[in-house]
Amino acid sequence: MTVISSSPLFWGLALLGVVLTGISKSGFAGGAGVVAVPLLALVLPVETAVALMLPILLIMDGRTIAYYWQHRNAQELKKLLPAAVLGIALGGWLLAWVSPFALTLSLGVLSLLFAFWQKLAPLAARLPGSAWLWGSTAGLTSTLIHAGGPPLNMYLIGRGLPKLTWLATAGVVFGVMNLVKLVPYTLAGLWSRELLVTALVLSPVAYLGVYLGYRVQRLLDERAFLRICRWLLALSGAALLFKALA
């Protein structure tokens, strides 16, 4: 069995992206978890980077839900999950025809936008039909580039939920979305043996990231952590724009 790449640069970016995503998922409701795909897309085709992360994200979701399940908000889930599935359906349709250039360019633009998403959060939950708007947007961006965290959290932060309720509700939404995404990814033919072996090799790192997020969420300054990840995301987005346009 072989892995998808033996490049030291790939493994360095993969380890960094997976650890940061795990910490973000269990410690900060996925708000900075979008960094993994942009980092991997610097050395892999975007569609390969997206497919590689899905099994890893499912592992993270399982652990995160186990940590916070008892704090979930059922009313918010009833509003968000149907909207998220609708967004996934649209994202699955786009996967069938969107070009690598368009996907790389879109990822670069969205990465730059999401790098500063917190500035938009106060307005998110006050928009008419906000649960459908942000839930479906999260499903769409999650399907295309695993970037469901920022739009979802723009809604959840605006709802003023307690921290543990926020973490639990976001964790369940991500878990359901990633399970549903197995369908369009399979239909799009994104899987390969090398990709799945690579995901398996990275799975202990996924557990480590989630564990670290769970342990440090009461100790680490959330704003400082998200600020670092936002700048990393912004730099990755700028590099992807250069890659697409060049």
C-alpha cells in the first residue's frame, strides 16, 4: 500500500493542517478548521485535497460529538440540518462540472474572505431566514472545500449560545454534513486506495488535534488562536490566487 505523496512539504502541510483543524473542531467549533484544504491545495489538486480530508474530518467529528453531545441545542439543529443538506445537494451538483481553475480560484477568494469572517458575525443571525441562509451556505462550502465552519459560526455566534452549547451544536452539524457528503464524493469518483491509506496514516494526528482542542479550550485565548489561523488562511488564500491566475 502506498500513500498519496512522499514529499516532505506535503507531510509538513498535512500535519499542520490536520492538527489545527482538530484543535479548531473540538476547541473552537471549527471556526479555523478551513485551513487544512488551502494548505494541502498548495501541493495537491484541490479536489484531491478535499477528498483526503473527508475521512479525517469524520474521525474528528466522532470524537468531538462524544465530548459535547449532552450540550447540543435540539431546536437549532432542527433548523440548521435541513438547510445544510440542501447546500450539500447543490455542492454535489457543482462538483460534477466545476473546473480545477474555478475551484482553485474560488478557494483562494473564499479563504481570504473567511480569514476575516468574525467581522461579519454580528450581522449573521439577524438576517431574515438566517438559519436557512447560513445552514445551506455551510453545506455548500463544506462540500466544495470543507469550509462550512465560518458560515455556520457566523450564525451560531450571533445566536448568543453558551460556549459548550455552541461547540456541541456545531459538532453535530459538522458530523451530519460530513456523513452526507460521502454520497456526492462517491458519485464524483474522488476516492482512491492511495488517498484512503494516506487518510489512515493521518488519523492518529486527527485524534491528537481533537484531544488538544478539548484540553486547551478553557486555557487558550480563543481570539489569539483564531487570529493566528486567520492569518495562515489569508496567506494560503493569496498563494492559491497566485497559483490559479499564474
